[in-house]
Amino acid sequence: MSKKVLIIVSNASAIGPHHRRTGNFLPEVAHPYAEFDRAKYQIDFASLTGDTPFLDALHLANDPDNLSFLVGKGWGSMQKARKLSDVDVSPYDAIFIPGGLAPMVDMPENPLLKKVIRETYERKAVVGAVCHGPVSLLNVKLSSGSYLLAGKNVSSFTNEEEENYAIADVPFELETALTSQGAIFHKTGPSAAFSIVDGNLVTGQNPASAKGVGEKMIGILERK
């Protein structure tokens, strides 16, 4: 039977004191989507509010997987993303949270998202996130009362990368926040692909890492 993946996206369209336009970063959605699609998985979308999500980095549309997402089924499905509170997440084999600056706005504290991530992780389904998407893992407490991040090997957009991208717009540096909740942080050089697995948790550093996160999630799912 086909595996089922739920991609949970942000609804934010602006960030920071200067109201920088943002959204979900196109390749961070499209590249994992392409991997899941090639694996013949069922792919569904949910967003926090159920409103139409925003896409950033449309200037990268000439990339084959990005273009396929935009003109194929992907973007159409994402525009119809269901409200997360209306979705029964329990049948899904994996959830994936892409980045872009948008998740830094509406995902650090969202209580339903924290519950969904905790329940998904604790039933041994796969949890994946890339770039700024791992902000969704902040403040997730397991049934034991400990932070999900405590002692976990993770990656995300780094402080060094943020300094050259959106330091004036983000509410905090993600690398610092993840480590403050006990994460063991791993990274490579700026803009280079890097992703890491810790049990059923998969995280990636930046847009170049999105494909690898998708591949690693599939690797876990195919071994189940």
C-alpha cells in the first residue's frame, strides 16, 4: 500500500519590522515533493489556518522539479491545503515541514502543530523539516515532559547563513534556539547541501538540502 505524507506549510506572507515579503521557499517544498512523488507516495497538504499558502523564490522556477511542481499537481494541491485542525494526521506515515522565512512567524509556538509533531514522532512515524522548517520542532514536549529536541542530532539554517540573509527580519536565530532546547547541532558550509537522520527525525540545513531530506525520509519509510 502506498505511503502517505502530509506536508504542513506556513500561512505567513510577511516577516519582521520592515514587513519583508515571504512565504514557503519553493525548492524546499518542490524538491521533497518530487522525491515523494517519484516514490509513488500519496502527498497531501495542510496549513495552520487553511488559507491559501504563499510561495517564495519563484525566480527559481526554471529548476526542473520546481517547474514541475508549479505547472503540475503540486502547487494546485498546496493552494487547496486543508486546515491542520481539520486533518486526522494519525494515518500518515510521515509529516514534512518546509522552510522559507514564513515558518519563523507562525510555527514557533502553535499549540496544535506541537501536538501533531509530538504524536507523529511518538508513534514512530517520520518527522522531516528543512532550513527554517525545524523551527516547528521548538517547544515540542514529549509525553515524558522533555523537549523533543533534547539530545537529538539536527540541522537547520545556520546563524552564519542568517547573517547574510535575513538577520534584520527574523525574531531569533534558529540555530541558537534549537541548541537552547538541547539539540546537538550539525552543519556544513553556507549554501552546501547537508541533512541528517536521528531515528525517525530528519532535518536539513538549507534549500540545497531539501532533496536530501526527502531522500532520507523515503529511506526510513522504505525500511519500515
